[in-house]
Amino acid sequence: MTRVAGIVLMTALAAVPSFAQQSTAEIRGRVLDPQQAAVPGATVRVTNQETGTFRETLSNIDGAYFIAALAPGSYTLVAEVPGFKKYSRKDVRLDLGHTTTVDLQLEIGNVAEEFTVTAETPLVDLTSKQVGGNIKSPEMVSLPAINGNLAGLIALLPGIVPTLSIESFGADAVSVNGMDTRNNNYMLDGANNNDDVIGQRAGSQARVPLEGLQELQVVTNQYDAQFGRTTGAVINAITKQGTNRFTGSGSLYVQNASLTRRDFFVAQSQLPKPDTNNVRWDVNLGGPLVKDKAHFFFNVERVHIDRASTINILSHPELSASPLTLDRVWNTLVRVDHQLNTGHAWALRWLRESSPQLNQIIGAVTQAAARDERYVDQTIVGTLTSVLSSNRSNTLRANFTREHVTLANPGFDGNGHHQDQLKPTLQYLTFTDQQSPVAQVRVDNAYEIADTLSWFSPRHHGDHDLKLGAEYQFAGARTEAQDNANGVFTFRTDVFFNPLDPRTYPESLSIRVPGALNRYQKAHYVAAFLQDKWKVSNRTRLSLGLRYDVETQPILETNNPAFPDPAKYPVDRNNFAPRVGVAYDVNGDGRTLVRGGFGRFYDKTHFELISGIVTASVLSDSFTTTQPVGGPDPGPSNSQKPTNPFLANGPVVDRVLLNQLFPPGAPVRNTGPVYLDNPDRQIPYTDQWTAGYEREMSPNLSLSADYVHVRGRDQLMLKDLNAGLRTSPARTAPLVRIYSATAAAYAAALHLSPFVDAVNQPVNAGQIDYDALALQLHRRLRSNYSVRVSYMLGYSRGNTSGAGAPASGFQVLDDMRLDLNEGPTNVDRRHNLVVSGQVLVPRTGGLNVSWIARALSGAHFTLTDAATDPDRNGTAQEPLLAGTYTGVGKNPITVEFQSKRNGATGPGFFQIDLRAGYVFRLPAGRSLNAFVDVYNVTNRANFDNPTGDRFSTNFLNLTSLRSGAVPTTVQLGARFAF
């Protein structure tokens, strides 16, 4: 198998230099005479109407022509051949990632004569089985995007569930195919823009300003073999490039407290209205360096936000507040494109964003437990594109991406990075106080080179659009962490500590010992692919693809008896991914397409999913230990002081005792959870089946419907090799490690005493199934209006929550009991409806209205009771009995619960965002658009799920808004363009 992979890879590398369609478009068709007969030898030229760059080819003996490696945009199409008039057609729109089919019917005459054809560009890509859609720059800047980020726009397409965040700037994410938000592939100008550490659960690596984007393509299913390393969506964006005219824009967006209503909890608690402020401006300029040859584009964005972060602590109303989080963002984009001659062109693009975020309120915390985030993200890509012949083109692409992030509390930043000198964190039953335990710095770099050959091969039992390519990426991440070095004390209630009241003492302490963490993870990714779009007949095209991926993450498997040779870390070499599909032109007129396909898609292993193997070995110089081991101290629950020496004096860390048990300066026995790698660990994958229909109902209106089935297998989960049983079902009963045969053998092989805590091992035990019906109606902007309606009816379920690499809360001893873990995944939303559009009001001179309306079913959660542990496995995750449950408190809700994981459904989401503006037409092609945005027009309170733990005083009581939810907010804006 490895030998076969090597042959595929070497064949692909032999094609260097090469070209990939990820950031470009293609056009194809036939040159015909008036009787529909083929016209060979015709010169076909396409010229970009904005930049003047052009490409030429000759029609073959069947009259077919094909031109790849074209920048998306509007083109003029010209055909010339002796005996016929010169053919000319303007405004042929080529979309990102699409192959547009345009047949050219010539007229008999002299080539010096010219006739012009006027027609709309076809909406349907007759060559593709892919499911998804495209969003262009005019739509991006005309819609009311609440935070100026991509996620809300990506989610205009069916099947995409957004997680909009105002908690962390630019951290919006999307879930696709019922999969984790990590599992998407963000590409910018054809190059990698992903986070190799945490995946894409916070969006792309470097945030892309909307004003700097030309077009966005989202492929949710059946992406061709050139796309890999994802089981979710391919989110493929390209930046703007300069043209032969100096063009640009300047925009300003302003919000403040006077334009914002108090949110639900601020109003309910009668808190002062926060003095919010939001100012965002953006300036860009593009133009020629050399007309028809070289062009530049520059964009700079400044975001200055003082945003409210509501704190709602029911047990201590005096702690409730609405403090401000401060965002101070600079985003800079520079791009240069140069066509050296008809056969060669190069481009260079650099994007950098600095985004410090101060006084963040993350989760149920007090102001004293706020934290800061400081990000500097950047990505640079260079391409060299060459035309080898009339039917072959190729490009060499190199890319670098970096993230430098500090996540810490203000004290850590202010005392020279000494987390152990700060006050401990106090974790009460429903909130956290006194200090944030977060303290880490991370730098991760990724280097990528990618090559692909694009080759149009006619007359081999039909036309073949071939792509053959290879790519290599190296990623490395350096993490320095002191999280929990200050200590985290956990209490059984929300009552503040009173040294005279034993019930208020902490019942456990979690703390990092013996020193700070300093670790480096790296990975190599190699891939090769072959993709053929085979035109079997004038109506039928087969899509045949094969991709092979190898991921290597070198890990020194020390102190792990499962690896006789510590240098022999697991490498999954069996990742062959076939892709097969069909696209059938039903009527032969290019307007009705039936499509379908099957494909296998492999994910990647994000560093954080297996970082415990590196950071929490059997012997470690930095790990987190919990005292007492085996469960909480029962004293406070029994109105007695705790007996554990770390708790007996209350929430004060005994550093002397700590240093005696865990001497700093050298690795010691890890008494916290140990992570041991699995020699059989493999890469998770999905199999996808789709069947769909697309119809061009008019030249500007299309309708599509696709059925999607996704079968996710080998999903990573954690198995405890040293599981235990409580001595009784009581919450405070000690957990006694049974010391399984596996754990016993491991300890004996290492000549160590028994493990005292969990021994976690990643296993490929997770399974996810997803079924959905995706509907989309899209009318592009013509006759003064556009509209897009997207709807998805879906169901994602499995024996895993689908969030990262979770454990099974039902494991008892060596049995993970995954049959009991069946239920909806965490990202399942049954209904997802989005309606967006724009209207240019006739006879008003410039009045325009646009909107986004979104409705989502609620997220799922589980009803449990942490006061008891019936199966005594230490997790207290057993679902309550099926039935109707109602909470108590200010905002209780009632839910119907099925007795299983995620058996309850929380509040749904509904929001309408509206923009009304007026465009003033100024001399010399300039314009000024003044507008008003109103977000959440109905002022609906979009609640987050309540806690489902009956032990909590907040059981089924709504205490927070969904991340990204806002009260009615008015924004004033203006955009000047020339």
C-alpha cells in the first residue's frame, strides 16, 4: 500500500510546476458553424475586462476549447477563424471554482467583420457534482453583517450552522455535515489559512476583511480530489486584485450606547446600561502599476470596540454586571499581480491582523476572573503561473501562515509571567471568582508548497479535464503554559468561604505542578491527487478522483509500554480517498442538471486533540494534579471541615507542602490524568453520498435540491485504561481505581506503582451519521433585486458528541458502553432557514434595502444529576428518566426529555438584521452610500442552553444569551467608492 502511495505521489511531483483551480475559474465550450457543425482551428481569446490580461487557445477537431487558470471576474470572449465573422461576447462572468460552459456559434462572413452576442452567463456548472454556492463582493458589502466577519455570510448557504461570537473577536465558526466546527478547510487565494492547533473552531487562522474579498466559494459536499484535510466544508476565498483603473473605497461604521438597547439580563437585573462603542473603518485602493500587465491592491481596516459582556449571577446579584471588553484591531492586506507575458504571471499577497482583546468575560465568571487575549495572525502566499500549451497550464504556489497568541489574566501579563504568584481561582457551583487560571503563550507556524497540473485532453473517448497534483505542509507549534499554576479550588455551593463554617470550605484543588509547561508539536502533511472530469457525451460528465494523504506527527513515545521503540509513533498510511460522481444535463440546454456522487474524505489530527500525549506523560515536568485523588473531600457536604491537607486551611495554596510532594526542576510522577498514545490510532474519515437537482428557472434564477448522507467513522474518543468505581453512588464517595489488566501491565513494564488517576488513550471508536435535505433558491441581482433562500432539514447523531475527542460518560471499567452514548451530536440543528436579499427601490434615485433573516432549531443538551452516580463510574453523566422537566428561578423553561445523551432541546434562534440606505451618484463614477443597519430588529432574546444538571441551583433556568446574540442595535454607516 505504501509503495502504491509513493508511485502516486512521485507521478504528481513529476508534473511540477503546476496549477490548481482552488483560486481560479475555467471556461470551456465548442465553436460551431450556423449548422451546429464543429469549427476546428478557431482562435479563442478571453480578456479580463478589468485588468486587460488575456489568454488564448485553439479549438480542436471537435470544435472544443478549454481555458483554465483564469482569475474570477467578467471577461470578453472573442473567436476568430477564416471564413467566419469575428465573434465577440462581453460580460461573461467566471465564478470562483466553477467551470463555465459557453458554446460559440459563428456566422459566415469575413473575419474583418464582427458581430456581438449579448446573453447572460449560465448559472449552472454542467461539469460539477459539488454541493455549495458562491458569494461575491457586492453581496458581502451590501448585507448587514453584524460583526464584519465571514461566518455569517458563509451561513447564507444551506446546511451551514454558524456560531457567531462577540466573546472573542473574529472567532466565529461554522459546522457543516453534522461535524465538529474544527473540521473545515479555510483557503485564501488557494492557500492554507487554518489553525493546526485548535482546528477551525474559532474560524480561519487570519481573519479576512470583507472589503478585501472578491469572491467566496463554499463547497459543503462532494468536493473534488484537489481538496482535502477536511470532513466539513471547503471555504475558499480570494482577495481583490487591482485593475487598469484606480479604484477604491472608504467605509465607516459607528455604534454606541445611545443606539443600543439593554440586553435581556441587564434590563431584568436593572443594571446600568453599559457605555458601549463600536467604530470600524476600512480604506482600500487598487490600480495599475503597468497597464494590462501589473496591478496592486491595498486594504487597511481598523476596529475599535468597547462591547458589553453581561455577567448574570443569580446567587449573588451584587456580582452581576455588564463590563466592557475592549477590542483594538488592525488588519492589513497587500496584493500585487503581474502578467510577465502571455505565458507567465506571478502574484504575491500578504495579510496581517493584530487583535488584542482586553477584559474578556468567558463563561459564568465575575469581573475579577476576566482574562485578556492578544493575537497577531498573518499569512503570505506567492504564486507563479505558466501556460505550457493551448490545453495545459500550471502554477507553483508557496504559503506561510503564523499565529502568535497570548491567553492570560491581567495579573500574569503584569507580573512578569508568574501565574503561581497570583491568587487562586475560586470555582463555585455556578460561577468562577477571584482569578482566571488561564496563562499561556503559543506560536504556531505552517509552511506549504502545492503543485497541480491542469490538462485538457480531447478525443480520448470524450473530453477529459484532468488535474494532477501534490502538496506538502509542515506545521509546528510552541506552547508555554502556566494554566492552573495559581490553583483552582472547587466548592460545592455558591456560598462564599467562611472559616467558621465547614460547609463553605473547598472540596478539591486542581493545580499545575511542578513547573511551567514548555512543549513543541510538529507535523508533516503530504498529499497527491488525480481528478478527471470526463465528458462521456454532450449531456453526461463523470467525475473520477483519487486522493492520498499522509499525516506524520513525530512524538517520542517514552514511558509507553505499547511502543517498544519510542521513535515508532503511529502513522496512518492507508488514507486513499476515491471520489466518484456524475453530472447529467437533462434537456441538453444547459439549464437542468441532475448530479450525485460518492466520496471518502479524511480529516486531520489537530494538535490539541492529542496534545495530552506530549504534555501529560507518566513522568512529567508539568502537569495538573487534583487533591484529593479519587473524588471530592466529603467533609463540606457533611458539615465538616475537609481532611485533605491542601483544603484544611481553606482556599489558600500550601506551597511548602506542594513543593515537598512535587519538587520543581525535574520530571516527577504524574499523579493527575495520564495520556498514553495508541499504536493503532488512525485518521478519522467520512463517506459522503449525495443526489441532487439544479435548475436554471430563468437567466438569473436557480433552484437546487440535494440529499446528503454522511457516514463518519474512526472518530477519536478517549478511553480510560485505569477506570474505577465509587464505593457508593454518592457524589462524594471515593473513586477506587480497579487497576485494569492493561493499566497493571503498563505500570509493571515501567516498574512503577499503580496509577492513581485516569490513564487516557485515544481510540477510533466514534461513529457519526448525518442525513439532510438542502434546498436553495438564488436570484442574482437583476431588475433591482436579489434574493437567496436556504433551508436545511438535517439530523446528526452518533455514539459521540462529536466535539473534539470526548470520553464516554458511560464507561464502566473497561467497557466504554458506547451503545448508551448514542444521541444527537452537539452541533445537530434540525431546521436551518436563512432568507437574505437586496432591493433597489425603483424611481427613488438610490434607495436600497437589504436583510438577513435566520431561524435555527435549538441545540441539544442532557439532563443529569451530579448529586448521584448510579453506575458508580465517577462521571455522574447518567441521564434522568424520560419525562417533562421544569426549572425554577427567574427564567425557568420546560423541556421534554428523552433519557439519552443530548435528549433535550434548548431554545431556538431567530434574528432579523436590516439595512436601509441611499446611494448618491457622484461625478466621474464615484458614489456615496449612506445607510442604517438595525440588528435583531425584533429585540428577541436568543438564549443559550441552561444547565441540565439538577444538582445545580440554575437547573433549567436561563442565565445567559447565546454567543453572538445582541439586543436591538443600530449602526450608522457610510461607504464612498470611486
